[in-house]
Amino acid sequence: MGHTFYETPTVKRRKHGMKYFRPELLLRGDSEDDAVADEAHEEWERALTGYREQLRKIEGRIPSSVKALRDLCLHDRELLAFERSEGSNGGTAILSVHEPHGVLSLIYTLTGPLHIHPPVAGWDGDGGELLWLYEELELGPDRKGFVQRILFSDGRVFEIPFSSVILHRVPNVEPVRKPA
């Protein structure tokens, strides 16, 4: 199944993709060399600790809607759709993911352009379902708004600068059946 529904032109590679849960760190963690894999595991643990500390530092600045986003566990959820509409004041982005009992759409009010970083060298996406792997949340530039970075299974990183987010769930529904 292809995922051309959200393909975008290649963007200029920015200085940062993922800050903590870097794709190259995941690649090293899969190394057949035990020493390399062990070192990557230790670095992953330090990254996790650093990320949790960063979240603790900004806790008081996070509004409830962004806390709801932060508290989601979307690991291994399939990305069903991606849409964006960018304008002079930012625009919107919508990411919809499959949940066990329906669809969750994350609707972001953008504060700047959404960047899509290409996969790092050596990343081999399987071409199957596009899965949400890891995400990071931090304060935006100049402490205004927020930035969420999401690593997907094809190796791309979405970098989403936003001021607010709405989480919208649509449950699965049973088809209407004709009376017997």
C-alpha cells in the first residue's frame, strides 16, 4: 500500500530532525555488533532521561490541550492521512491515525512551516503501513508555541510548529442493517 497521499516536495534539510530519539541512534541499536548495540541502548536511556527532564522543565507552560497530546501513546499507530494548509499566519495540519476503536485526528494550528526531514542514510523503510514510531514535544522558538517532532517508520521526521492542537476521535460504527 503506497502512501502518496501525503507526499510533499523535498524540503531543505534543517539543522535538527529529532533531538532526543534520533533515527541514527535506532539504527545503531539494531547493529549486529553487540558493543555498538549496547552503546546505543545506553545512549537511548540517556536520551529518554534528558527528554523527560526537558518535559518537567516546561510542565507549567503546557496548556491542557497540549498536555493531552503529550500524554498520548501513538507508538506503532498507522498514519491514515496527512493534510496541511499553510498560509501567511501559519495554517493548519491534520494527522489522522488508526486507533483500536476508530480514528484519532490531531488538528494543529501552525505557527510556521511544517518541515518533513528525509530519512537518514541507511534507513530502510519497509514500504508497508506507515507507522508512528516516536515523538518529541518542546517549546517553540523564542518560547512561543510548541514544536512536535514525529519519527515515522519510513524514516521521515515531521517537524510541526504549533500554537494549539485539537484531538478529535471518531469511533468505528457498525453498518446500518435493513430490518428482517
